[in-house]
Amino acid sequence: MGLLLVLLFIVVPIAELFVIIQVGEWIGVWPTLLLLLLDAIVGSWLLKHEGRAAWRRFNQALAERRVPAKEVADGFLVILGGALLIAPGFLSDIVGVLLLIPVTRAVARRVLYRFTVGRVAVVGFPGGASWSGFGGAPRGGARPSGTDRRYDYDVDAEEVPEDPYRLPPAED
């Protein structure tokens, strides 16, 4: 984990600066700055467009009453790709574009799946079922109501008036 952090916070920024300087020497300072600004704007637009599409697919999966694993992974990858595109640097822009294009995002999703299998478990589905992975079915299946529940809810409720500034009627 320490090596990953060293790579992330030391090696990657140095490589980004090196590439920016090389591009600046090749095409000039102002065109380089304009190119960085342009790819941040395009990245914002792609993030908005692909993010909405991922959100629609997520809601559709919920409406179909299935685990939205693929959709959650896509949403994560879209946000990561958009953040990489908005951040200044050409290397991060390349990775960001690859995460925002649906075809290459599918490859990244498979890599993410292989990396997280066995490390991530989602629990708390109705019936006590648990699930692990992207696109698979819940393990454990649904249990009949009232048998072996692994969750219990104890809540208090209070009626809230429509106008929060109006006092409720006095009780005699």
C-alpha cells in the first residue's frame, strides 16, 4: 500500500510535469495551457453526459429489482475518469478518457472486478442475503419472512406540519 501511495503522490505528479514541460517546449506555452484548459472543459462535458447515462442505468436496475453492481461500478469509473480529465495533466487525461468511453470502461470494469472479488461484500439485503461481485446474483437467496433475520430496525416517527413555522394546535 505504501508503494502505491508513493506512486500516486510523488511519481505521477513528476511524470505529469515532465510531459507538460515537453509538450510546452514542442508546441509552446500558450497552446499547451489552452490545450489543458480545453481538455478540462471537454472532460466536464463528458463527465456530465456519461454520468447521466450511468445514473439512468442505475435507476433502471433498481426499477427491475436487481442488484445494480455493474451500474455502480460504471458510476465509480465515470466519476474517476471525469476527475482525471478535469485535473491538469496529459497522462491523467489519457486515463480519464479511457474510463469515460463505454468500450474501454467495460475493460476497466472487468479489471476492477478481478481486483475486488473476495475483498468486497455487500450485506443487508432483504431476507439476509449477501452479495459479492459485479453483475452476479445475491448469495444466500431470499428467506421466508420472519426466519433468521440478521437485521432489526427500531425507529421513532414524528409528524411534521406542512408549514414548519406554524405551531401545532394546542391540546386541552
